[in-house]
Amino acid sequence: MRVLVRKNDLLKLFKSKFHGRNSINSHSNWFPVHSSPRLAGVVADLMCDGHLQGDPKWRLDFTSKNKNELKRFGREIFTLFCIKGKIRPCKTNKFGKTFNFGVNCKILSRILHLIGVPTGCKVKKEFLVPEWVLKDKKWFRVFIRRVFTCEGCVSVERSSPFVGLEMWKVENLMDNGIKFFEQIKDRLSKFFGIKTTNVFLFGTPNLRKDGIKTRGTRLRIKSLDSLIKFWNEVKFQDPIKQNKLKRIIKIREGSKPTMGTIAI
């Protein structure tokens, strides 16, 4: 456990030091903010399916079609900071019916920004896996479990089954997107012995309504040994994806996995 944010660190984000001290003192019991696996998971949630709004509103949302996922996120926030949020319909998502778990707390939002959560539209922002997450296997395990649960996919095609991860970035920030994936590739190997493909770009540039072009970054886990290690060491929190992972391990082995192969 290490200290991530002290009161003076947070005070620097306030234009008015007087107002900043009053706001911070109302949450004195939060400081100093320490690293933890649970906090690493919250950072991953917001990097993937969340949105942190910066100055001047400083608030956050986590988005999902599954209300149980929103309740899970809410429990994490409450356990860490004793702050409650609200679930409401997401009116801006054109891809289907989703909901937001919103938290209106400027102090909490500023803290999350200081520990590595980007503000605004993540596709247009540079960000990396926070250094404090990269330094500890327990923290990284929870972080990467949430990243794969939010953004990962499982292909059960018999010709070449795999677990994949992909994210999008504006074209002029592709180097940052690749570096983010390289960090993930490196720590999957270092901490868990999970080997992935090289990080690669895929598809043609996508032209958004705002006129900005984006491109996808991707890596995949293909080998049987690494898929089993992913099952045992990382896992998906989504039961549907976890069951698909079990299926592709069976496909790769050619028979039902034994208790000595994967921990069921």
C-alpha cells in the first residue's frame, strides 16, 4: 500500500485555495488516499466504460446495460469513500438501452483524476496505465480483470479461438494508444506468464460525426497455455465471457479441461 494523494496534492487543482481547503476538510477522513486493488478496479472501470468530467463540474458516470454492474460499481465507490450515486437512463447512447451510475462529488472526481483517470472524451485524450498499478501484481490483476471485462472479447471460432482486447484512439494519438497496450502486454507476461500477440492496428480509420478520424488498437491471447493462465490468474467478471473462455479452452485442448488444467 502506498500513498497516492495527500491534501496538498488536491489543493493544487483549486483556483481558490480558501474554497479548496474548506472542500477538502469536509472529507478529511479520506486522506491520505492509499493504493488498493479495489481502487485499481475503479480506475479501470472509468478508463473503459466510465466518464470523468473535469473542470468546472467535476463529476463521474459509469455506463452499462446491466444494472447489476452499476450496483457493483456503486458498492466499490461506497466501500472506498462512503459516497452514494444514482442510476439513471443514459440518453446519449445510440447503440442501445444503457444506464449511468452517476456520482456528483467534486473532491472524489479530482482524486480520481490525480491517480490516473483521464477527464473528458477518452478517445481524444492521452493516458496510460498508472505507474502505481504497474508496480504491484495484486493491483494490476484487478485493473486488467476490469479492463478485459469491459473492453475484451472472446472469439469461439474453431479455426482460431482467442481472447482479445481492443480500444480506439484519434489518429494523432495512436502512439499513446499503442503504448497503453504495450504496458498491458508487458505486465500480463511479467506477472502471470500470459503471452499475447504483438500490439497491432486494425481496420480503416473511422470518421466520427465531429470530423475526427479514429483507429483501433488490438492484442490477442491465442496459445492454449496463455488462455489457461488467463482463466486461472485474471478471469472475466462477466459470466458470459467467462463461459466463452471455458469453451475456447476446451476447443484448444480438444476435450473437456481437467481439474489439473484449469481451476473450475
